[in-house]
Amino acid sequence: MTKSIIDNYDLFKEKRLKDRFFKHKDIAELLTELPSTFEISELGKSVNGKSINLVSWGTGKTKIMLWSQMHGDEATGTMALF
């Protein structure tokens, strides 16, 4: 399965996130394009007034939490999710 994911990476990679510097609006736009099986809710606002969002998917018993970007200059986690 891992080989299949790696071999097909270009099929599902988000090409609009080209480097590690992107804006909040770039992610906000991508969130609006997620399939309807995803639930997006705003948990609050940053000190700059930008939304802090929760994205939920699935209904299984096991809960998994992913935190993608605690620090603004550490975009790798966010890029991996998209």
C-alpha cells in the first residue's frame, strides 16, 4: 500500500501549495473545496482575527487528532494534510 501511495502521489498532491510560505486565505479556500463528508467548524479566532478551524472526517469509534501548524513558520504538517 505504501508503494502505491508514493507512486500515485502526484494524483492527489495539492499543487497550489508550492512552498512552505502560504497565507491563511490559501488554506481557507482549500477547506471550502473539501468533499461534503468533511465537517468544518470555526473554533475561534487568532489574535489577528483569522479563523481557527476544526476539520472532522469520519464517524468511527477511534478518534485521531492532528495538529498541523502550531507555529506559523512550520508549514510541513499543513502541507502534508493537503
